[in-house]
Amino acid sequence: MLVTTLGYLSKDNQILMLHRTSKQNDINHDKWIGIGGKLEDGESVLGCIQRECKEETGLTWTNPTLKAVITFNFRKHPEDPLFSELMFLYCGGQWHGEMKDCDEGELVWIDQDQISSLNLWQGDRIFMYYMNQDLPLFYMELNYLGDTLISATFNEQPVDLHDSRWSN
């Protein structure tokens, strides 16, 4: 199972988003996501999100807060073998340094009330909604067939995918 981190820096009611436009063969191509990446051997998940933040933004993130543990299960086609990813979701607003250009796409500070208008994965809409609530650490499972979210759970309870809060 692949282990990754994803993080959302915040300031003044804005979230730092990465518009993934640089790589053509990128599953996230043209999507807006947070910063993050794969855990390296011997690295903690906290160390991973801080390293990825520095590499992708030039910023040093001083207080990432773990908000969720999310399991992604993905099949491109129904007959394909299952690919699973365990992702640790962070957010926080304390960082320092100067932002640099990112080789994975464009980094943009987006007003929180404009996030829903972006081209996001449906599962990202769901976990970002819960991430912004005053909740303790939560767990989610997101099951995709190709680009389509086919089922989701929040703390082991089914999520209504037709809920207007995260419907496209």
C-alpha cells in the first residue's frame, strides 16, 4: 500500500491550492489539490508533509495538524486489480519563508468560499468539508472506479455522494 501525505496551508481565510498542470501523465492533471507526496523510507508522516511543503512551495511549515487518515481504493476498470493508498491529511496556518514556483503546477491562494468552484476530486470535496469543521481526527475511505467516486465512508458511516455540499 502506498503511504502519502496531503496538506493545506491557510492564511486570512484562504487555502493554498496546487493546480496540477505540469505533468501530462498525472492522475491529478488539471485538478486542484493540496501539497504533499509519498512517504520516503525511514520518514515519519509529519516529516513527509514538512519536506513536501518545503520542496513544492519553498515554505517551512511549522505546525501541521493531522486532521484525517484516508484510505483510497482505486480501479481504472472493474476487472483491474485494486490499488490502495493510505493518506495522512494535514492543515495549518503557521509557516515561514518565501514561496517559490512549483514544478508540478501553479500554487494559488484561493478564498475558502471559492474552493467549491475549482476542479476537485469529489472525494477531496468531502474530506475538505470535514477538515474545515471543528472535529477531532477522523477516518475516511474513498472508493474510485476511474475518475468516479463510487462509495465513501466517514468514520465508518456511509457518505451520501449526492449531498449538495460535495456534488459536482
